[in-house]
Amino acid sequence: MAPIPKIVVCPRFSQGNPISPLGREELCLWRMDRNGPVMTYPLSIILPAKNEAANLPPVLAQLTSLFPAAEILVVDDGSTDATARIAREQGARVISHPYSMGNGAAIKTGARHATGEVLVFMDADGQHDPADIARLLAKLDEGYEMVVGARQADTHASPGRRLANDLYNRLASWMTGYRIEDLTSGFRAVRARHFRKFLYLLPNGFSYPTTSTMAFFRAGFPVAYIPIRAGQRGGKSHIRLLRDGSRLVLIILKIGALFSPMRFFLPLSLVFLLTGVCYYGYTYTTMGRFTNMSAVLLIYSLSLFLIGLVSEQISALHYKGVEEDQRRTRRDEPHG
């Protein structure tokens, strides 16, 4: 028979402003693994970091001051400076990649190793204000499964990036059927049990916010946004607008096709259908016959529609585990 975990009450998340992301008393659970007892936390704060030695000290100092009971996890993505050492000196738990694997890979590593029931992701370069975490958690406690810090328009790095993000938001909103305010913001709080379901979808590059946001929307998990002001990052950005922007568009289309196939295939099918009908009308009027090209266009339209129909059935498999998890959550909720 497995031993019953020892339960102890943790300190509040922030002194003077106790906010619980779980809607109940914060508890720490002692569980056993192969290395001995390990304490799990109600909250884990994950910071992917690459060559952020100069920016980490003030960020970590503020985090430990505001959230003394939280697990602070820094994922060192193959840094060539003292990022890992400084993070350890500041009291953070550090996991290091042997080489740079990408921001998304660091996020996945952090999510796999974090012990918290709620995960907060934020940048290590000083752009995100640790004080805003309390607002994310307060919104999460209203019944949401993901809360994203939406950057105000005037806090984007450049007009070009502002315009690009607006286009991405509009495209993703159309693909998901929900209004997305900030598709690429990496500052967010999520329920760990749900976020880990989509780790296999996350790319290793800089598009993890895009994938996770669209996956949550299409899986039927409630997502909320709170307005934030992003500060000026310290050091040089690792994101390249053209290279990563083109990848982002492909990821939006891929995730949209994965979770809402008919929104992707039906418009394409209609385009080929209308083209085939119009071309048939033209050839019938001018030549009095039905051409092979008209047949090809109409058959291709039908093929796309059938592919979308089959894809819809396949995509339903993604919701199976989600629905079972939601049923378990409802059973575990206290009834009063």
C-alpha cells in the first residue's frame, strides 16, 4: 500500500496580499521519488534563460520577495555566460541544457520538471514585471485555465513588430473562432495538468505562446487576458522578425488545421469549387463543352472537403483526454 503523503500548510504567496490560484488553502505535498522526499508547490515560476546573467539578479530578487513559497525554476538554454551560477546564487532551481535547444524547448523542460499545480511563464530579461503575477493568479482563480499578459500596443519594440503581431492576432482569431488579444506574449499563468497535455505540439523555437494559446482555445479551455506593460528588455533579442515571423504563420495554419480542420480546408474547397464552376461556365459559353480542367478543379474541391471532414473526426481524438480530465476535476471538487 502506498504511503499517504504528508500535507503541510505553505506560507501565503505574498505577504499582505494572499492570492490563491487554486481557490483554496495553499498546501505543500511531500511525495517520494527515487532520490527521496520532494516537496511539491502550488505555484511554479518558470524562466527560460539564455545568456541572461546581467538581467537575472533583479528579476529573481523581486520574485523571491513577492512569492517566497513558490518554486522558481530557471532553465538555462545553453548559456555561455554565468546565467546558471547566478540563478543558483539567487536561490532558484536551475536545469541546464547541454547546448541551446530553443526557447520552446526550455519551456517544455521547465513544464516537465516543475512541481507546481499552477505554472507561470515569464521572460528572464526584465520585460515582465513580477508584480503582475498576482494579477494573473487572481484572474486564474475566476475559473480560467490560462491567463495571458496582453502587452499594450505602445509597449511593443517597434512599429513593424506591432503591425506583425496585429496581423498574427487577426489570423489566429479567425482560425480559432475566438478573439486573441496577444498571440505571442510569453507572460502567462496556466494549470499544469492541462498545459502538459499539449507539450508534444510545442515547437522548440519561439512560437510556444502561439501553439499553447490556440491549443487551449480549440480544446475548449477558458482563456483570459489582462493588460500589461512590457518593459525594455536588457540585452539583445534572440527573435528575428522575418525568420520567426514566417514560421509563426506556418504554425498558426498548422495548429488551426490540427484543431479546427474545416476552418482551414473548407475555404480552400470553396475557392476551387467556385474556380471550377466559373471556368466551366466560360468554356461552355465559348466552346460549348466541359473541359478536363473544370473536372480537375471540381474533383480537387471535393477532395479538400472530404479531407477536412476526415480531419475533423481525427481532431476529435485530441478532446478525449481533455473531457476525461474535466470529468475527474468535477468529481474532485468539494461539494458543499
